[in-house]
Amino acid sequence: MPDALTPRTIVITGASDGIGAAAAGQLHAIGERVVIVGRNPDKTRAVAEGISAPWHVADYAELDQVRALAATLLDRYERIDVLANNAGGIFGERTLTRDGFETTFQVNHLGGFLLTALLRDRLIESGASVIQTSSLAAQRFSRFDIDDLQGERRFSASTAYGNAKLANILFTTELARRFGGNGRGGGLSAVAFHPGAIASGFAGSARGAWHWLYTNPLASRLLTSTEVGGSRLGWLAIGTPGVDWQSGRYYANNRPARTSPLAADPLLAARLWNLSAEMVGVEAR
């Protein structure tokens, strides 16, 4: 990690809105070097220009854009101290991306998995922290079937989202197991967290109860603000692994939290890792 006087380079995906944008502003305010990544060029530019930060565009519904993003990040940034895999969303009916994968699974899991894999050596050299924005949905809505990751046998928007958020946690535990180190150039640290039910537009493409909850003015009063959710991401980003939080764990409200019992299955995590690597065309090391 850099010394106390050197700003960290913190890459936040899904930072054109919601908790990603909020965390970016908060981290910039305390002197960190924030790199903004978003799907929408205009919104991404606006957030970045508001804090004079560099910005890049990538739509996780196209894996070639993730590959191009990784190449750009490797070219532009000699070290990456924090990678916050925050991009994601809830969608409506089952659709496939042009890569041939179910959209919810690709945008919430495969995109971040691929980006992390392509940046892995740089992250390890930097002793980086890799943060996954997961959700309580991993416990409440998942019906995880490792043999039906694309939701071909059974599908609902809620189940697909819950399964993808559980995949985020399984990815976190396996990433920490395979590449964990002392956080000082000897490996990387990984953590997943639930930011809260956030009052943002991330469910704008969903239908039914999800869409109503996140777009109805009355219901939105029950949700957590983006500033609070962003501060939870920021707490992990500036925290010291092994001191403030433990690598390989899942957090809510800045504390270790329970999630689906499947998240503790090492064989399931390893199998998901290998299948994900095969899907995106990277070595399963």
C-alpha cells in the first residue's frame, strides 16, 4: 500500500450514479485518487468532472468493453490500490447479451470477474483490496443452482439478482483464498458487502415490485440514501485489511454479517470460479 501521504488509486465501476458516485465524491474529498467507470458516457463524464477525476466508459453487457477497459486501466495506472466492482443492476425478463449469457448474471458477476482477472497481476503487485458490491438479496432471493447459472430452467428477476449477488460473495471468498496475502505487495485482499436498500435508479429496467420499490416516491422514503451506501463502500476502500475488515468476508453496516449458507461452501466457490473463467475465456488459475 502507498504511504500515508500518497493518495490511493481507487477504481470504482458503476460510478456514474448511486453509491458508486457517492463513494467517489466522498473518497475524493479526503484526498484519494478516484477513477470513475460507468456505462452512460454523459452521466459518467458529469460525475468525473464534478470531482476532477479521470473517467472511462464500459457497458458490462458487452464483455469486449470490459476487456478494453482493463487494457486502458493497465496502460494508464501504474498501481491500483482498490478495485470496487460495483457495477450491476436488476433487470426484467430473461434476456441474453451479445456474448450469449443471461444479462443479470453477466452484468452483476461475469463483468467484474473478467475485469478482476485481467487486472489480477497489477492488483497483486499493488497489494490491492478488491471490493464486491453484493446484497442482502443473496440470502433472501437466491435459489442458486450451479448447473443453471443462465436461468434456463427457472427464471425470475428476483432470483436472478439474488443468484448473481451470491455469486459475488462466492467470488470474493475464492479470490481471497487463491490470491490472498499480507496486503503489502504479497497478494490481494477481497471483501463483499451489502450497501443497504439504496434509493437509486439501479432497478429502472426491472418490473413489478422491484421497479415500484425503487421508483415510487413513497416507497423510496424507506430506502437508504446513496450517501450512506457510498460511505459503506468508502469505509472498506480506506480500511486496512486484517485490521478494519477481514479478507474473504461479507459485511453489512460495516460489520461481519450472515448471508446464504452456500457462501461458505468452498467446493461451490471453486466450481463457480472455474465455470466463470471458462465463460469469459481466461485461465482458471
